[in-house]
Amino acid sequence: MKIQTFILCCMAAFIVNCQSNQKETIAETPPIEVKDTIPVHVPKFDYDTTKWLDLADLDPTIVMDLRYATANNFVEEKMYECGRCFMRPKAARKLVETHKALQEQGFALKMYDCYRPRPVQQKLWDKVPNPNYVARPWKGSEHNKGVAVDLTIVDKDGKELDMGTPYDFFGKEAHQTYTKFDNPEVVKNRQLLRRTLRKYGFKHIRTEWWHYSYKGKVVSRAISDMLWNCEN
Ligand SMILES: [Zn+2]
């Protein structure tokens, strides 16, 4: 036998030996247990995050008191199937920054209303067809565009700061310029809300201390019909 042939035979014998060893190793491995349920990937977000963000997903420490998801509102009727606080992404992120700035001072934001779908605006209008209280659905409000919020400030115990009137109080006492309150803290509390929100790009309106809208650039300012999922 030539030396080359001998080497080839040895290599072939080695490979066959290795393969047989592998077979033995596989045979010794216990069978993989097949479980009844296969884990399903559940996405964290059930909406298009390029178009909307839910504030509760961004920061669960923001207090939610979404009044139109209950009968505790000025129309005394539940207007949303469930309460969720959506905003256009940039506006939502800026609101979280506002909340964090307040947290550093021992406070937190509490949300009364956020994005309001046009069909809900129509329902509100059908109930109260008065432009002094409800925006015309065909014209829309900043809430219908996903850039406006109704909100207040709570302290570390979750107690609302005194803002002089309840939410959705329609009268001069709710105006930003009204100052004749018995409690001198009211003006300071409103100033804290206004000053902090302004810093992060939100503007107020004259007649409602609780209403602010984001004035920066967002993905869209169109009036929206998006209805959120209540299944989760
Ligand atoms: Zn509002």
C-alpha cells in the first residue's frame, strides 16, 4: 500500500468513527418536550406608533381621570367605550417631559381628556349643540386633531391642586385672566400649570384653565376618526 493510500484510509476510518460517535450522542439526548401552548408574540402597542402614542404606555405615572369614559362629565353621559389617552407622538412626548418636570417638584399631571375622535365630537354636539361649550364637529377642535389635552396637577398624594373651578366649568371663573379667588394659591397653581406647559411647547386658551394644545410640528393636524381598541 502506498503511503498516500494509507493516509486516505486512515482519514476515512476517522470520519466514519466520528459520525458513529455523533449518532450515539444524539441517541442519548432525551427527546424535546413539546408544550401544549406555543408562546405567541404579543406586540406592546396595539396601534400605529408612528401616528399615535398612548400616554399611559409612555409614562404610567401620569394620572388618568378620563371623564368622557364615565358619566362624570358635563353631559352626564359616558361618551367613550373605554378611556385611553392618545396624542400625536411628538405632542405626547412633550407632555411626558412636562410631567417629569412637575414630578421633580413633587407633583404629577392628571389627564381629563386627550384625543377625541370626530364621531365622539358629533355625539357631544348632538347632545349640546352650543358652540360656546362644544366645538362644531365639521370644524373640529384641537382635541380631534390629537394635539390638545384637558388636564390639571395633583400633589404627591394624588390630590388635585385648587384651580378655582372644577373641570368643564363654563363661566368667567374658569378664564385664565380671572384672579378674584378666596384662596391665593389658585392663581399660583394655574401659573405653575401654564408656565410648565408653555416651556414644553403648549399654549393655553383664554376661557378654560384646563385646556392646552401643542403648537409644534406633528405628523398630522387633520381631524381624525381613529377609534381606539378597548379589547386589551
Ligand atoms: Zn379641551
